[in-house]
Amino acid sequence: MKRPEPLADGVTAPKGFVASGIAAGIKKNGRPDLALLFSASPCAGAGVFTRNQFPAAPVRLSARHLASGRVQAVLINSGNANACTGPQGEQDALKMASLAARGLGIARRSVCVASTGVIGEPLPLEKIAGALPSLFPSLSREGGHLAAEAILTTDTQIKQVAFRAEISGDAVTLGGMAKGAGMIHPQLATLLAFVTTDARVDEQTLGRALREAMEESFNRISVDGDTSTNDMVLLLANGRSGVTVPSRGKDYRIFADLLTQVCQQLAQKVAWDGEGATKRVTLRIEGARNRREAIQVANAVVRSPLVKTALFGEDPNWGRIIAAAGSSGVSLALSRISLWIGGAPLVVKGAAQGKEAEAVAARHLKERDIELCLTLGSGKGAVRYWTCDLSLDYVRINASYRS
Amino acid sequence: MKRPEPLADGVTAPKGFVASGIAAGIKKNGRPDLALLFSASPCAGAGVFTRNQFPAAPVRLSARHLASGRVQAVLINSGNANACTGPQGEQDALKMASLAARGLGIARRSVCVASTGVIGEPLPLEKIAGALPSLFPSLSREGGHLAAEAILTTDTQIKQVAFRAEISGDAVTLGGMAKGAGMIHPQLATLLAFVTTDARVDEQTLGRALREAMEESFNRISVDGDTSTNDMVLLLANGRSGVTVPSRGKDYRIFADLLTQVCQQLAQKVAWDGEGATKRVTLRIEGARNRREAIQVANAVVRSPLVKTALFGEDPNWGRIIAAAGSSGVSLALSRISLWIGGAPLVVKGAAQGKEAEAVAARHLKERDIELCLTLGSGKGAVRYWTCDLSLDYVRINASYRS
């Protein structure tokens, strides 16, 4: 089997998808803030939505439209979350779908919508309505890049990825774009991700593959532990490659692994572009009693502001990592725990390894990509997480977000 | 009944307690770092200890000594946590107790010890041994202030409080000192608190009163959600007032309420002196289904870096508070939720109240003391929490703690 081939594009890499993005004036700073993704034919869809108790209007609408049948387009705005906006927000989300549907000549319920930005302010619908007429004619494969740019908020760079693989000798392509930056934590956050494929996959199989991919991607990243009202991950399959993905077996595995790879790369881009991040951190937990406990320990470590500020300070303050693990609620024995920062074993079976190991770790911490590995010595449970440091800029960005 | 009378001192306000503090050279900056608290007669004791899976050696030792009988002294060092220090750390904690016991002429098991500071470095026992001989002769009532200073780490101010009340016409005094600053979260943190009283109370009653007080004080504060390896709250009663507190009834209530007041004021001082704090925040949750759910929602709000950075930025960004509540895992209906910042109702039954209310809230946020009130409309469960904002200085302090 050939290895999956990375491609330069994102959501428009698979056959039959076009996109575009534009500045509609929703963001005060005049940056692009309205994106449209369109498939030449109706798609099977799968989605994962925020578990926040107050899902924003676009989240509820998209979940309904996804459940009711085939989706063909997604309209996304940044700069305003249309969250906590009451009945008016519901109407505005519906109106967004209507406007896109009318322009594209498809049914309203074939359109999903997504919003991200400030919570609790009415959506400036007239700006969206005003900008849409110039968005439709610009839909193209090349427009994928513009769409990926228009969905960003405090992100510092666009996040897209695409791969091509072979299933039974035929090419299948998956592509995706995402935005993140703040509020990123397992079970989603102000995270929007859109993944497309030209494979033909039934909705049940698609949903199963997406849930599987989530476990190794968007559910394993953390920026600041918050979970937003607006998160969603949408996966659309239009079948344009002519290749059908079965519900199990080798060909399902190829597809599901490729999807995991796309989601994982998008998730890493999100985690590592966390607000104010200066470090790209990969945390491995090994030797937990089971995977659930590994996740619980990882969660405690990646949530710890003390750990994250130490990483920002390039300080191999391993005591904070150990203390965070110890506060996770998982039963642990210090005498069985080891900790590596980069290649340096700072703690081996509970014993500190001294200044020399710390010096090696300190050098590793000066790099951009940081590897932490904590082994618990209790079993075979393991997990990988991606996160970033907590910097002065995180506070600056979030203290002044609305001003 | 007369109202409890506030006193100027701390742990040495109750009869028969003396204390002192000194710079033993444990802290690199030469600040006071060794404190001793001594009672003229043995005390009934009660304690609450960290739930971190890796309790530091002094925590384990103090829990043992407290369980084994009467305690008469507490030796506390700052600058080094003696945590994650293995068998050597156990020996060092025991040696601390021995050194204090020998100098005071009491049994080793009558001494509790506590440490706070950097994790994972060997305790510089020779510095403690060297400084103790000059610490013993300086023990005095006036020395309470010196002890309160010597237990601090990144705290910006001394935390002590004392009250006198009457029980059946006789005066009973309670006093306390605490240190906090980082890692503060419910179920303790790098929190040390020592409370003394000259009431005579049996150990069972003392333990019950302390657990009751914890529920309204140290378990209701949060700085950054971390839980340290070294937390402890110790309560010592030497009976020197001649007043006996019964195990129930009116007089128990007077004592327990006074203890709650002392603990609550210490807890507030800790929360509001959180690392880098610029705001003293009180959060009330009301109308929860029950108290447990109120606590769960409060926890999500006070842990949220997005809420805390908005408070630092004096931004009435109420959407973040609502979103944090919505991510708490408690089932909530937005249409029943109201939120006040100061006197300004920003959200009433799920509906945003607009720019005028926000302007009032923005003015309130410019003050030092911030009141947030979130009503959930689900029942009668309520709780009060104390926290602070997340400032640029929090990151500065924690990125450079060890350097």
C-alpha cells in the first residue's frame, strides 16, 4: 500500500468542493470574516458538537440540518458567535442558512452554519446579507485558502491540511480546515473544523470514523481548559471520487486512519497556535492502569497553569508536572513514576535525577517543540496530548479581546 | 450575645501561644523562611491535609503526629517544599521535628512540621538546624507577626486574623495565620493555615468544627485550579482560657461560627492575594438544584482563564461567565439564568440587557472588589466563592519562580 500523499490544499482538495472567503465587516479590524464551503453534489455528513449546556444557535441549527438529510454547503462567520442571543439568534442562524441556500439554489436544510467570536452580541445579519452576493461568484478550488483565513479569530495562522490515499487502487482525498486559538480543551472548545472527502461513505460509517478520529485528535488538545458554546467538527463526503468506503475491513481502516491523520494534524495546529503560545508541546502519558486514567492524568497536566507558565519560562520545574499528575484524582505511587523532558530523565521511579538532567531538559525547553513523557508504572494505558504554554500574550490577548 | 471582637494579632492572640520567625537562608532572597509556633501546654489538634496523590513528607509526618496524640509546637519553613524528595525527605521532616522538640524540651511526636516552596529539591536541613538556636529565645506573643511573615512564599502580604467571643460569659480567643499565593483551589493548594484557640475542645468536636469551617472557607477559594503536595490546615486548642466548648448546642455553635469566620477571613486573604491578583472577586451562585451543583458551577467559573483574564481587563464580557457555567457539566436552562456584575443585571432570564447595563458593570469592574452573582433558577442551592483575576503578573511570577 502506498503511503498517504500530503497535498497543499485544504477543504477543496477533494473532488467537487469549492470555497471562498471575504471581509463582510463583522470583525472590527476589517479582516476576512465570512467563509462559504460548497459541494457540487449533496454530501453524507457527520458532526460532533459542543457539550456546553448553552450551545449557540448555529450549533443547534447545524445539528438539526445534519440529522435531517444531505448537506451541500456550510456558511461560516467569524467575529460574532451568535451565542446567548436568544430567539433572535435562532432566527439569525436560520436566516444565514436561507441566504446561502437561495444564492446556491439548494434547500435551506442542506446548509449548515457556524459562527465564532464574541458571545452575546446580536449577529450583524445585514453585513452577511450584504457580502454574500460577492461571495458566491468567487467560489473555487483556489478559494479554500480564503475560506480557511475567514474562519479565524485570534489564530495567528491558517490551519489546513489534505491527504490523498488509495483505496482498492483508486484515489481518495480528504481535506480540512480549522480555527482555534482560545477556549481549546477536550470535548471541544471554540474550535471549528471542517473536513471534506470525495469518498462515498454512508452516514453511519462516516459518524463512526469521525468519533474514532476525535479520540486521537480534537479530544486530545488543550489550550486553556475552557469549552465554548460554538464548537463543531463537520465531516462531509460527496462521493465524487467514485470510491466507496465499506463499513469495515481493510478499506474502512485506510479511510479511518487517513481521517484520523487529517484531524490530528488540524488538532495539533490548533493546540500549537493557542493564544499567545510560544511552545508546541506534546505530552505522552504511559503506564496508566488504563486509557481512561491516562487521559485523566494528561488532563490535569495540560490544564495546570503552573506547568504551562513553567514551560513558557523554559524552566524544567518537574515538580509542578508531578504535582499536577498527583492532583488528577488517579491513584498513583510516586516510587513508580518517571518523567522525561525531551531526552532527559528528570525523575526515575520517584527519584530526582539531579542538576545534570535538569540542564539537558533546560536546553530542550529552549526549543520550540517540547516533548514531555510521564510513565506511571501502573499498567499499559497510554495517551498522547498536544498543548502549548501559557504566556504573557495569552493574558494580553484575553484581557483585551473585546476592546 | 456580644458580637465577636476583632483583634490585631494572629496565632498568638489566644492565651498561651507564642511564636517567632527568622531568616534561615533557605530562600535565595534572604527573606524570613523559618517559623515556630509553640503552646505553653499540649493541645488538642485537628487537621486537614492535601488530597494530592503525592503528599510531601512534612504532610505525612504531621498527619501521623496529629493522630498519635497531643501537639504542642509547629515548625514551618518556606523556600523549599520537601516534596517529591523520597526517603531522604521523610528523614529530613522527622529531623525537623526532632530539632524543634529537643530545643523546646518536648516529645518529637508533639511537633508538627510544614514546608512550602520549590518541589523536588533536598531540604537544606543544616540551615534549619543552624537557625533554630536563635529562634527559640525569640518566641513571644509579639513574634506571631514574624511567624506569619516567615511562612510566606510569593504572597505579597501577611495573612493573619484573630477574634474574641464570649462563651457562657467567658472570653475565648481564636487566631490564625495563612500563606497562599499560587496553586490555590478547593480541596487545598499550596496553602498553609494554622489556627489556634485557648478554648478547651475535645479532638472529635474540634475536627467536626474544622470540617464545617472548611466548607465555607478554604474549600471555596481558587487562584489557579492547582492542588499542591504540601497543603495543610492545622487547628490547635490548648484550653488555657478555661472555657470548655461542648460537642453540641449553643456554645458549640458560637465556637464553630467563630472558627468559620477566622477561616473565611484567612481564605479570602489567600484568594485575594493570589499571584499577580489585581481584583478581589466574590462569586455567588444561587438557585442551583442543590449545593453540590452550585459548587460545580462555581468551580467551572473560577477556574476559567477566560473569565479571569476578562476580569483583569475590566471587561464585562459576561458571555465568558455564562459559557463557563455551561461547561460545568451541570444541566442548565439558559432561559432561567441571570447574571449580575456589581449591581448591573447583564443577563436576565437568558436575555442580554444591553449596553447600558454593560456600562454600569464596566464601572464596577474598575474597582478592586468585584461582585459576581449568577442565579440558575433551578432550586435553592447556593454557594459563595472567593477568587482573583489572572493578570500578566501571574504569568511573570510563575514563569520565573525558580530563577
